[in-house]
Amino acid sequence: MATFTKISGSEAPSVSINAKHKISKINDNVYGGFTEHMGRCIYGGIYDPGNSISDENGFRKDVIEALKQLRVPVVRYPGGNFVATYHWLDGVGPKEQRPSRPELAWLGIETNEFGTDEFLKWCEIVGTEPYFALNFGTGTLDEALAWVEYCNSSSNTYYANLRRKNGREKPYNVKYWALGNEMWGPWQVGQMTKEEYAKKAYQWAKALKLLDPSIELILCGETGYSSWDAHVLKECIKWDVHSLGGSTTASLISMHSIHIYTAAKEHLPNATAPRSAERAIEMTAALIDLARIENAVPYTVPRPLICFDEWNVWDPARAPGDKGAEEKYTLSDALAVAIWLNVFVRQSKHIGMANIAQSVNVISPLMTTKSGLVKQTTWWPLLLFSQYMRGHTIGVNVCCAEYEGPTEPAWIRGTIETPWLDVSAAICDDNIVTLAVVNVHDSQSFKTSLDGLPAGEVKVYSVTGRDVDVSNTVGKEEVGIKESIWDGEGKFEFPKHSLTMLRWKM
């Protein structure tokens, strides 16, 4: 939680941190990933059989090590838009018997060489939890129930036995299941109205929870500030004792999904665009509360959280989805990603999961070549936050001037502030405080008073570059992390166009 006090540009900025004021727990799942059968994400990304740097399963070892470095807690699969025509049974059993199918989301051919068992084995090697999206486009409830049974059942039943026949005795215990993906979108195979979706989602949820009460179901939302979100939440965030076996402390729905991508051609609108996501989270949280109030849901029933299961900087014009969406990211984009992550830390009270789209090659901070990896500019803020920004959000006040120019989207102006210094702070279990400060200004550094630091050594991690347009390419890394030590005395100067992370022991 951060508060902002606007001052004039002639006044000296300050940041006040109160490490004793724990606001809310930061769910580790905010550092989740996403892998879709799109472009080179699966084939040539996480799965590259025959490559000398792949293991015996065909999994890229360098990608696995990179994701372990990020400590990725959960990975969404298999889409995305892809899932609307995906039938999971095509991707299990002997590979030579799996059918190739036309793929309608990104207009390709899906060989089904990589499917459920391969992905779940990959998750176990990475050390991450799977999060599956159900086919709400061309799929059926029977098909969805069969998938949950295949993955999670220990009974002597058909699909559980099919899993055993395919070489896996123990259940995988897949916890997270999405009730479709972007079903509101005109690009979606099987697009629905909000009324159609809400009715179908609620009925599917009841059946799925009867089969496996332990699973957590995620509603398909839009941006969090649409009539779709309002209607779906009103119709699905209910207290249904009959469908829950008489429980007064259970819920059919655990989370509500929203998706936002940000981008702008000019640096300042680009870097400040994730503030729209912060306002979207606030509005979604209010809609969740409104649904609970109007539907008289008892306070003993856990409040659904927000699953921001697609987020990133993405300009579809410069990186079209049907051509693999391979973005070339700049320092400006890295600062935008850092502000995205600040948003999730500040709003940790409301966020149950967030999944950067995507984990490799497709609009990703991580790119594969035949012989190795390129870590794009956006990799470095993601690495710093995933390693250090865990534990609890703590109270912080930012006192600085504000960027007052045009924003993308335009509605940011007037609904939420865009300070030159975008800040979040957290304290982890071993009493180390981490302060993340993004200076979005492209020509001015800020000497800033930091109130709340004890005397002593402060570790400094900085991500910047010579200008906001630099990128990392094969053999040329313009943007990385620079580490140093500060004695904590006097004011700290936050360089122009930079992310700075300060860490100290309480």
C-alpha cells in the first residue's frame, strides 16, 4: 500500500517507509507464468526435442533453470485463446497415435506432441504448480469433468485408469482451473454474451466441485471495469448451500480473472500505462464486494480474489499474435514491467495470482535461440521482484511531483495519479525491507529523502541504460542489474529512467 502526496517540481521529493505497518501478505502466486500453444512458447520454447541443451524429455534445460531462478510458483496452460478449440484427450497417450488438428486461435497446426502429461512432468521438474484453463468454446462439461478426473482422481474410474495406463499412478492434484478464457472477445471461438457465460460457468462450477471439492475455480472476467465483470460476478459470487454440501464456509469460485496489456509509442505514456491496471484492480475488488453484499454472502465464506492471469507490455501491431508475438523490449518497457510489479505489491490484498504472458518467446522476457537464451530488458525487473519482493506489503508514502502529460489509456488521467517516482515496499520473514522505486523521468534524477531507514548498510540493485530505447539482443546486453552498497547517509539519488531496489535489515 502506497499513498501519494503531490508537490511541485521545485520541491525536494521524499519517501517515508514504516516497516511496522504490515498491510497484507504478498501471495507468491503473483510471480506466476503462462505457457500457451502459440508461436514458439511450447515448441522451441519449453519443449525442444533433439536439441543438445534439452533433457531426455525434450525439455529445454536452460529455460528450466531460468524459471527456477525466478522461483515461478504457478504456470497457466494451455491457453489463452488456444484453449477454445483444444481437446485434451488429443494430447495424451502414445505420441505416434495423437492426431494433428487445425489450430484456430493462431491459425496453425497443433501436433499434440506436447500435452497434459508432458506439461505436468515439466511442472514437477521446474518446481511449479500447474493452472489449467478449460475449453469453454468447443468443449463440453463431460470433457472438463473427465480432465479433472484424469488429473486428480485416485478412484478406480475410467479416466483415472487412463492416466495409470499412460504411465502415471499417482494423481497430479491440479489445484487451479479456469472456467474458460476471454469468452467475451469477438476473436474467441465460441464467444458468449455475459448472460450466457455466467449461467454456464455457474453450472460447470457446481459439477466440477462435486467431482473434486479441493479444486479452486477461476471465473473468466474481462478488464475488471466492464459490464461483463459486473454481471458475471453478480451471478456467480453466490452462497449456494445445496451445491456446496451444506457448508457455510466454502465457495464455488475462488478467483476472478482479468486481462490487461499495456503499450504506447512514447516513453512516458508507455511507462505509466500500468497505472490503469491498478485502477482496474480497485474496481474489480469493489465489484466483488458488491456481488457479495447484494447476494447476502456470509462473511464466513472466503472473499474471492483477483487472478490477473494475463498481463504484460504488448503492442500487437509491432508483434502480431498470428506471427508469434515476439516482442523486442526496450528499457522503457522494462520500467513499465517494474511498475506492473509495483502495482501487484501495492494491491496484494486483492491479488491471488498474476501470470505474465508469456514465460518464453511469446511477448516474453526470455527468448530462446538454438544454442541459448536472450534475457530481454524486462527479465531484470521480473527477476528482482520475484527474488526479493515477497512477504508483506508495508506502508509507504511518496511525496514528489507528477507526470502530467498524455496517458495510455487516456482515462488514467483524472482517475489515478502518475507520480515521477512509482514506489512499493515489502518486508520478508527475516525482517529484510525492500523498497522498489521506478523513476520514469527520461531526463531527470531525483535526490530523495528516505525516512524510516535505520542506520547501516543498504544493498542497491539498479536497472537502467543509456536511454529508454535500448534493447538486449544476442551477444549484446544493454540492460542488466548493477549491484552496489550505500551507507544510508543523506539523500539517495534515483537516476533518470531507472528501477532501483534498496534492501536493508531491520
